[in-house]
Amino acid sequence: MKISAVIFDLNGTVLEDEDEYGKAFNKVLKNLGVDSKAEYPHEKGIGVKENWNRLLKKYGIHTDKTPDILTKETQDAYLEEIDSVTIRSGFDDFIEKLKDSGLQIALATSNTWEQTDKILDTIDLQDVFDVVTTRDEVIYSKPDPDIFMVTADKLGVERYECLVLEDSSAGVEAAKRAGMKVIAISSDDDLEEISKADLTVENFSEVTPQVIDQL
């Protein structure tokens, strides 16, 4: 099967920023009077707003603040930590290889467009992607496949021609439901969560054009 486009998730895949998001969620939780005692109180792979719908129920939080307001506060807290965020090792070289192979490159993120634009601008990734799709363009977030299907349509390619790079079980499930190949970039502690991926690697250097051709 010929792959024509590669679609990246942002947080946790392109960026190593789970620590920063953990701090952001905990900061907002603390302001609500909740000490989560968890380094990462949020669930990877789903949007910030979806996490707040879950966290409000989990901790029985009573507040006048809506999930939209809490999402904005969390995103602002994350941006305060943005200087600590790094691009995953090997990403730049991988992008060069993809472009040399003539593949289109896209980003599909559960962030809002406003948040995504700020992140890409700060991390200097504005010119990397041919197409960027955010949660603002879909009704349902991951693990629903909408965001990947919309991205394929914007790229002008068939869904089966797409390869997705993800780091979460929700993202892997969304990509598979969209009919796409998926490579999970992960660590040993969450291999079981992403076992549905076509291939699991620890970093981008393991993903070569030859590996992609064999999927």
C-alpha cells in the first residue's frame, strides 16, 4: 500500500510536553481546591475540554466555571510552561526524509486553533505542515476518527493512503477507525495502551521511508 501523507499528533508526539500539561492541569485543579496527588491528572490523547468534563465528575467539583473556561485557564497555564517544552528527538530529520520522499505532512491536534497557533509560533513549527486540523473543525474529538478524516480530505488523499503518528490509545483508535495506518511513538510504560498500532517505536529515528513502505 502506497502512503501519500503523514499526519502527526502534536502533544506527546511531536512535542515532549506531558510534564507541562500535568503541571497546567494541577495548577487549575489546585485553584479549584483539589490536590490530585497525580503527576498527570489528565488522560492523554483527548482534548483539554474533554478532560475537564471527566475531571469535574471524578473529583465531584462544584464550580461556576464552565469546561470552556477551565480549558482556557489550563491552556494559559500550559503556555506559561512553554519554554520547557522540547521537540521530540529526531523530528527534524524525519521531516526532511518525508519531504525528500515527496510525502505530504499534516498536523491533527485536539487543541483549539488559537492554542495550536500559539504553540507552533513559539516552538517555530509554523512552516512544517502542509495542513493543520484542530478540534475547532470537528464535532467529536479522539477517539472518534473525525479529525483524521477531515485532515485527509484537506490533503486531497484517500484515507488508506495516510499514516498517522500518535502517542495515545485514543489517538491510535481514532486513526484505525479512520482506516489509516498508525505508528505509535511511546515509552515502555504504556505499550499495552497503544497495542492496536501497526508499529510501535520509541523515537522518530526508527521510522524510515523503508519502514513506511512495508506497512
